Amino acid sequence: KGFSLKQFIEDGGMGFGEAKPITLVARISPMLARELEETRLSEHQKIREDGDWFRIEVPVKHTWQLEWWLLSKMDDLEVLEPEDLRASFAKKLRAASQRYNK
């Protein structure tokens, strides 16, 4: 009684541990922009043109699923903010690149 699945998911209930709220800012490809217009990450997301690509600003919960999804879309996005998330991805991508450049 009183349980809302929508609220549970919005509160990060599908993740493990604490789900810290962040504002994700990223440059995204036109293809990903179309996808995210149809399947929004949040009702509060904003997408606008940014040269040949687009810029998204969206409040989300920082979960392992978010990181997994972002990494799966690396061909179509560049994380700009928060800076610690950008730095974490840059480190992971450099390490992966070094493994493949041997």
C-alpha cells in the first residue's frame, strides 16, 4: 500500500547502493538525440543543437546502470559534466585503448 513503482525507479531503486542525483551534460550524436527524444531519460531533459551534434542536460541518478549505459554509447556521446564522471570515463577509455594498441 502506498508503493509507487515509478517513484521507486526515479529514486534509484533499481541500482545498488546510494544513487546520487547529478545533472548529466553531454554532447550527443543526431542519432542518439532522436532516440532520447523518443525515450527520455527524464521528463526534465533538455536537448539543443550544438554544431553538428546536440547537447543534452538532464537530471539523473548516478548509478552503475547509468555508467554502463553511457559506456555502451561512447561512439555517440561525450560526457561533459559532472567533471568527475568525465574524468572517470577518460581514464577507463585510455586504459582500454592501451590494451588494444599492443
